[in-house]
Amino acid sequence: MPERFELVGVVVRNSERAESLKGDFGVRIFDSIPALLLHEKPEFVVVAVSWDSNPEVVKEFVSLGIPVLCETPPAPNAAGLRELWTAVGRSDLVQVAEQYLYLPGHAARLTAIGQEAIGKPTSVEVSSTHGYHAVSIARGYLRAGFEPTTVNAHNFSAPLIDPLSREGWNDDLSARDRVTTIATIDFGGGKSAIYNFVENQWHNQLRRRRIVIRGSAGEIVDDTLIALTDGPIIVESEFRRYQLGHDLNLDGFDTEHISLNGRVVYMNPFVGLRLMDEEIAIATMLVRMAHWIAGTDTAPYPLREACQDHLISLAIDESALRGVPVTTERELWTL
């Protein structure tokens, strides 16, 4: 999208990686942040570094007054989250690249919930992705805030075949023990979630992804909705994806829109680029970051939200490890 973005340059501290990036993409490479800024000051930067390195890099850019879109999570642990917030939280310069709710399916469901299609949302079940990503999905659907949150998590081990991994198809198709983490999350105020994640669920197609959002007047299960309407009448409907490129549709392979009950609840803003859902979400995050800086849109995902997501994710890990409920408290970013 050169008409939308100009890549000023990439700061890379690993010389081998720098050469690889330069050769593969032809980008301008810098070995330090000052070197980049001597060339040109960007409107914003994307910080994609290790968990441990992220806070310090973010702090450096913020000290220079440059808006940051940083990787998830913003810091590796609770102490790191507090330290980062103390250093940069009040600057209002930091957003976090938590893209899941910008995926077309999630975005369509969010629109339907905003239109009160199932009344007031009260609970969410997420069996899809892990940790802070899953927490962000649940909190986003429930519009949960920053109240003390109680987590009760357990780990279970069972055999599972892993046909696919990040590297591709596996030659070894024997079943091996994989850990499933199941947690209940009480956000307070009558809002709750169930977290269910098995190792490698991102890639293992033998485990279906599930999302259940329950409300006072119905529920959404994946791409179906059941709800009470005026009458009273109970109706069922589906989120229907209009996909270009099937059969004699010659307009390219692309998602155009998602509809519910004949009304469009999501329109792909990048039709023609043939992006997969994850790429659509990432592009949406980048565009919204630019619009937020320009003052024409709301913040895409503020640092305080990401801090809360990871705090609860850490509570899930702690509860599963210790075998006891864990309750988070109100933190610095909520005050």
C-alpha cells in the first residue's frame, strides 16, 4: 500500500539479519535509532523486538516524542508492565499491536453486539488463541474494564497428533501429550469468560476454533446467532461471508464483506489486495494508528488495555501452575 504508507527505514542491531532484510526487501537499514532519525523522523514506529527488549526500545522512542505501535505483550511480567506504564503511560504515545478483534469475523461480531443483537453481553468462551490474545478477545466482546479479576485455571495433559506446526507439515504423526489449559475468568459486574487453549492450537487443524458470546437476549456461536426478537419470536441467523473468486466470480480471490440478516456488518477496507484475515487485521491496525495520530480516529489499542490483558494472562499461568485461584488488583494504568 505505497499510497498509504512509506517505510522510512528499519533499525536492526543484528548485522546478519540486516543484510537479509536489505536483500529481501530493499529497505533502508540503520544500526541505531539516532541513525534513523538523522535520516528522517517517522510519523510513528512499529517496535517488533523480543519481550525483554520491548520496554526499553519503547521508552527510547517515547523520550523522543515519537508515537509507537509495539508488539504484544508490552512487557514480559507484571513488574515490567508497571515499570513501563510509570515511564510512558501518561505520554499517550503508545499503542499495542493486538490485532485479533480486527479480524473480519471478530469485527463483524463486535458490530452485531454493538447493535444489541444479543442484548447485553455477559459471558464469552474463547478456544482459539493463547494468553493475552484470548483475554483481549473476551474483554473486547464484554467491554470489560479494569476491575479486580479472579482467575481459576487448570492444566490437563492428553495425547494429540500435531499434523502442522509453524515450520509446516510434520513427518511424525504419532500422538504426543499436549497440555490444555482451561480457566474461568470473573471480570466482575456479572461478566465472565471461559479460556480453553491446547498447545499448538494456532496451527493444529484437528482442533476447531470456537467463540461463544452469550447475552441477555441470545448468543453467538462462531458464525451463527440465536436471539429473541419482537413478538416474542426466537430467530436463528448466520454471519455470511461474501467471498470473491469462487466459480465464475472473476473479481479476484478476496473477502468483500460479511452480512447478518441481509445487512452488512463488516466491509473489507482492502478489497483488491487479496489479503488473508490476519493481514487484513494487521493492515487495519496500521491504518488506524495513522488516523489516530492525525486525530481522525480513536486509538486502535491503548497501552492500558494491553497491560490489563497481559496481567490477566499472567494470572491464568500462575493459577494453573499453583492450582489455586488468583485475583488481580486495580493497577497503575487504571487510576
